[in-house]
Amino acid sequence: MDAGRFAALADAYGSALHRWPPAEQAAATLFAETEQGRAILARAGRLDVMLDRHRVETPSPALHRAIVARATTKVRQERRRRFWWLGFGLAGVGLAGAVAGLALVTVVSPDIQSDHYVMDTNATSFGDAGPDADQAEEDL
Amino acid sequence: MGADPDEELVRRIGAGDPAAMQAMVARKLPRILALAARMLGDPAEAEDVAQETFVRIWRHASGWRQGHARFDTWIHRVALNLCYDRLRRRREWVTDELPELADDAPLPDAMPGDEERRVNQALQRLAPRQREAIVLVYYQELSNIEAAGAMQVSVDALESLLARGRRALQAMLIGDDGDD
């Protein structure tokens, strides 16, 4: 590693080598032992000291509880939703079975209408008994 | 990429295990809250972002599968998106583009004990993408590849954002741009 690359990495990642790209840490560790390397790290370290002063508060127990409570609610809602979907699914399966059964009966069972002669309202088993029938016989 | 250390916990959350949810909050809340606090500079807004991030975790845990990114990188991306939503709303951007240039005028010297507020001011004056890069790599200690993945940029672009951000911070906090 040359001084240019070492300085570029220090500019980007700061003075702590553990933040540097893992693939370059070994070479950087060697270069850091040189006078030039030490000077570059010292300059980057001035900013790191400032940045390390910025601390954030640890999460409050109230926030922790609120997040867990929302999770619990979410799980309950999810279980309820799954229960309803299961119910709808079972009902759907039942309905589909009924429709399939009906369709099967319609297809398999014989067509009652087709085997029967549908008599005219004026016809008898002996022939046509309509109002013109007698007249027709007299005309003969 | 090795095994994801969060994978088993995520699987248990997906199965509705309350103990796993408790464990996930204990493990990730400090990191998510710190990320949001540094991105937004407002503790109350940071708490809102943290809560919303966990809602997304609960919602997506059952369907989450390890792909290119670790779970930790994914939740960083989720939290960052929520932060950007708030930054856009807060500043009422005319366009969706956030500024790339930082305002790096030196900040007034701090009174003793006031350095933390000064650093916070300097971070908030950075261009958001530079601040994001520094927060992910410096404070969250994501590797360069993880940070680039969370930011959806190349490692070279990440290094450029980091270097420009650190130069701006140097100018604001120390009074030089680091080129000496």
C-alpha cells in the first residue's frame, strides 16, 4: 500500500483501522507503522475525537415496552386474520363440494323429460279428443 | 457472505414467538434509535422512526429470506427510508432531490461540555447522503460493503461520500478542511 491509498482510506474511514475495508487492513497495518502512516492517522484522529463526543441516549424502558406491545397486538391481529381466513377456506371447500356434487348429479342422472311423450292438453291415449275431433268423425 | 446471525430470530418472529420479539427489540432498538437520532437530530422523531421500523419488521418477518443483504443491513435500509421521508416532509422539498452539498462554514467554538451539541449541529449541516455514509460506517460500524448495500451505491461512491463528509466536518469542527 502506498501513501496515497493510505491517506485516501484515512480520509474516508478515519483513524481506526477496524473500520477500513477488511481486504486492505493487513497492508494498512504495516503502513501505519511508518512515520508517514502515523502522521496521516494522527490527522484523521483529530476528527474522530470530536465525533466520538456525539452520544445518543439509550432507549427508554417505555419505548421498549411500547414496541413490544405493538408487536403483541400485531401477532394477535395476525392470528385472528388467519382464523377467519381458515373459516372462509373451509366454507369455500364445503361450497365447492356442494356445487361439484350438484353438477355430478345433473350429469350422471337420466334426463326424465326425454323419455316421456308430452301429450297435448287436448289429446288422450286414444287419440285427439279436441273439439274438432267429433265433427271430423261426423263429416266422414 | 456467512450465515446471518439474525436469521434464526427472524424465523421465530415469523412464527409469532413473543420471546423472539422481545429479544429482537433488545438487540436492535439501540442501533436503530442511534441511527435515526443521528440522521434526524431529533430524539422524539428518532423514537417514532424506531417504532415504525419495528412495525415493518413484524410485518415482513414471516416472508423475509436472506438474499444479498443481511437482516441488519435490511433494517438499516428500512430505517433510513423512514428518516428520508421525515427529512423531506420537514423541509418541504420542492423536488424529491436532497442537496448534495454540505454547509461547511466553521461552527462557533464550543463552551466546555458543549461539544456534543456542536457535533450534532455539524452532522445536521452535512448533505444527507454524506451524513448517511458517516453514520453507517463510523457510528453504526457497518462494513464498507454493508454500508454501500444499505445506501444502494458502489463502494467507490461510498468512499467518496465519506471523504467529502469528513472534510466538511473537519472544516466545521476543527476549522480546516483536512488538506494540510
